[in-house]
Amino acid sequence: MPNKVKYKKVILVDSQYQTDGHAPYKILADDYEYYVLKLPKNQADLISIQKEVICSELLKVWEIVTPNYLWLKLSEVLIKENNIKLPVFNYNFG
């Protein structure tokens, strides 16, 4: 049985990793732990992230070790302050 997904609120965007892919953000959450925030760049990316979540849960069922994940809530204020570009989708996952 899959575990209930944890939710955390982002309180600080620390930095952005410059990569050839998603360019994720290092963030501080309300539990005062640092996490890596991976945002979708487009509709296809969003579907890929959804597939990663499903695969992660299947791997856990099969007792194959996989990194944990959680959902991070990013406020409008932090999005604007850090000039984070979010794509607009015609639907949301969850």
C-alpha cells in the first residue's frame, strides 16, 4: 500500500542548480529541512513527473529502494520574489 504523500510549505528559495535539464531549486521547507524542488517546464514535463511518482510507488511495492518524494507548496510571493517561471497547464495532477 502506498504511503500518504507528505506536504511541506516552502519558506525560502535558496538557490537554483544550473543543469541541462530541469534546473531545480534548493529550497528550505517549514520543517527547516532543505529539499530539491523540481518544476515542470511544459506539459510533457508534467506528465514525466507524474510518471516518476507512479514508478516510485511501484518500486516501493516491489521492495526496490527509491528516493522519497513529497509535495511542496510554493507561495505566489516566493514565485514573484525569485522570478520563477511556471508554465500554464490545462489540468493539474493530484
